[in-house]
Amino acid sequence: MGTLGRAIYTVGFWIRETGQAVDRLGSRLQGSYYFKEQLSRHRTLMNVFDKAPVVDKDAFVAPSASVIGDVQVGRGSSIWYGCVLRGDVNHIVIGAGTNIQDNSLVHVAKSNLSGKVLPTIIGDNVTVGHSAVVHGCTVEDEAFVGMGATLLDGVVVEKHAMVAAGALVRQNTRIPSGEVWGGNPAKFLRKLTDEEIAFISQSATNYVNLAQVHAAENGKSFDEIEFEKALRKKFAHRDEEYDSMLGVVREIPPELILPDNVLPDKALKAEK
């Protein structure tokens, strides 16, 4: 490094040091507000143009999902954490009892090269696995799309068909009923067994039930969450023998000492 290079390096070093010093000064001036988070602009349901999502009251949409524009979500369906359903240049329809699992993307195409309009239609009791991409295509009732699979424009997955995990299904491919397709590009692998076809329906049912649990948990108020945390600490199992071996003495903070009648069954036992 020559004389000029060393001079430029020194100037850059002091500029960076000055910037860090200014940042530290600003942080001290902000005081207790230094770590205050900014308002998140995320909206789970968002209009675009003149279109608004229509979500059935019995469907579950995770707080971190994004359902945008002309999207319909049917009864008992679930849109899981991190999913994006973007119905901007065309519409998306999700049937009843269908699950779109975490981090999946569902989008549409205005039209293909031949001018065919390409919305995305996903039927009833369909499972779309984690991180799948479903773009401008049709997935019929009780079909299965594996984790990380990609379905391109114009694809049709017929009823009781399965796309294997990680598959890339090329444009305008039709996957017949009762078949498994996989690979890149996807091709026919084998026929589904009766047990596997039954599994597709059972998978959808399992997710309908699981979504109800998550919906209930996400619907809790802050006070309910804090109260349950206190209950768990109060009634958590403690092995006194193990503690004595370690020489541990546990004390419950006064703020966590709750009355015995908090749990109804315990209160009834006390009365008897």
C-alpha cells in the first residue's frame, strides 16, 4: 500500500469511527426508547386494486401469512405460517378442508402465450406441503402436492393424484388420477395404492383439526397467555429428590403464588 493508499485508508477509518460515535451518542439520547420496535406494516389480509380476500369464518389463516387480493378460502381450510397467496392479476380459489402448509407460494398468471387465462384453483381436501410453489394451475379435490414441489402454469393435478416432494412439473402437464409423479422434470413414477389414496384424505382431516388448535392459541389475549404461563410454573412437576442431590432449593416468587381454587377440580377436592 503506497502513501496515497495509506492516506485514503486512514481517512476512511476515521469516517467510520465518527459514524459509530454518532450512533452511540444517538442511542444514549434515545435512552429507554433505543430498543423500541417500529410498527410492522404486515397485514394478513390485504386488498389490491378493487379486490379483497374472502375467507370463511371457519378457516384458519396464520398471523404471518399474506392473503392478497382476489382470493377465496373455503370452510375448514388452513393457510399456514409464512404462506403467500397473491391474487392480483387473476384470482385464487381454495376449496374446503384444504391446507396450504408453511412458506408455500400460490400465485396466478394473467394469461399464457396462447392467451389462456390462468387463475389458480385448488379443490377440497387438498394437501399442499411446506414450501411448495403453485402457479397458475389447477389442483383437483383430494390431491397431494409434496414439500418443495413446483407446479408451473397450466398444470392440472387430477383427483387422487400425488406430486412427489421436490418435483418440478412443467407447463401444461396433466397428472392423471391415481398416479405419483416426481423428479425434475416430473414424470410418471408409479400408481398409488389404496392405502396412499386414503392417506391423502386423512392428511387433510388431520390438518383441519390441527388448524383449530392453532386458531385457538392465536386467538388468546395477552392476559390469557400470561395467566397460563403462571399456571404452568405453579403446577410444573418438580423432582425434590433430584433437586436435593444437586443441592438446589427452589423458591416460588410471590407474584407466582396463585390461590388453590384457580383450578376447579382442585377446589372441589379441597371442599370435600
